[in-house]
Amino acid sequence: MSRIVLISCVKLKRQTKSKVRDLYISALFKKSFAYAEHYLQPDKILVLSAKHGLLDLDTEIEPYDATLNNMSAKERKKWAEKVIQQLQIQTDLANDQFIFLASNRYIQYLIPRIAHYELPLKGLGIGKQLNLLNERLIALGIGERKPAPKSAKMTESAATTAQTTESVDNMESIDQTDTVYSESIH
């Protein structure tokens, strides 16, 4: 059994032909990729592209402007069928473990066809996804710790308390989201 991470494409891209790993430049994609590569350490990372379906990281493509968010359910089902066909060539849908770092629009028609999967970002908005990914990367020594915002009226003691509380809150949210959403079809 192989572990495969599937990351969704994002709108923000370089403006020149690039390898897939370098094309997407949003914070969410960069953190998802770093999390996959360094924290999850899968056998393979692939990108779910609204235009191309499934992409290997070293494939060179031109920038494009397409998203599943603007597609009808029928179009998304057709896209998902294409991705499933591409996955069948590269993976074992019945035995491999798939980890999705993607929104519901990208996964809803894929997961019914995949036997083993995890949704570590399930139910989180983009801000919370970024926070979770960043905390995981910080734990590995590769993330960026951002200072807590301080108001002009906040004393040094209150600021320390606020930072401590924020750190504890972040750790609790990580512990809560550490639960793996793993489902199997039988």
C-alpha cells in the first residue's frame, strides 16, 4: 500500500510556464505542499488541476484560469471521472491510502471511488487550514511563527498572557484536528 497526497490547484500562479511544483504560488498551496512533503512524507504527491485533471509535480504547464468552483455538478462529475482514470494508471484505488488536501468541490466525486482516504483539513476554512498547516510546519522547525497582534493599550504582561493563550488554543485545535477522517468503502 502506498500513501498518495492529492493537493488541489489554486488561483494564484506564476505567469510563465513552470513545473507544477513551482507554478502554484499561494500560501495555501505552498504550505499544503510543505506539509505533505515534510510532515506526511508520502510515496507520491499529485496535484488536482481543474484544467488538466491529475498532474505530476515535475510536469511543465502553462498558467491557466480554471476552477471547479465555477463548474456545474455535471461538469465536476466529468472532471472527477477523468481524474479517476488518471489515478487508475498511477495508483491502486483499492489499496493505496489517499490523503486529500483539497476542498469539497475537488473531492466530492472522487472519494466514493477510493477505498482508503484521509481528510485532515475537513471542515476547516482557509484561515484555519493555513493555521493548522503552519503549526505542523513550525513543529518540524520549518514554519513561521507570527507574533500575536498587540493593541496600543495592551501591557507587556497582558501581551504575554494573550500569546500564551493563543499558543494553547492553537495546540488544542491541532489536537482536535489531529483526528484522521478515514473512511473505507466495502
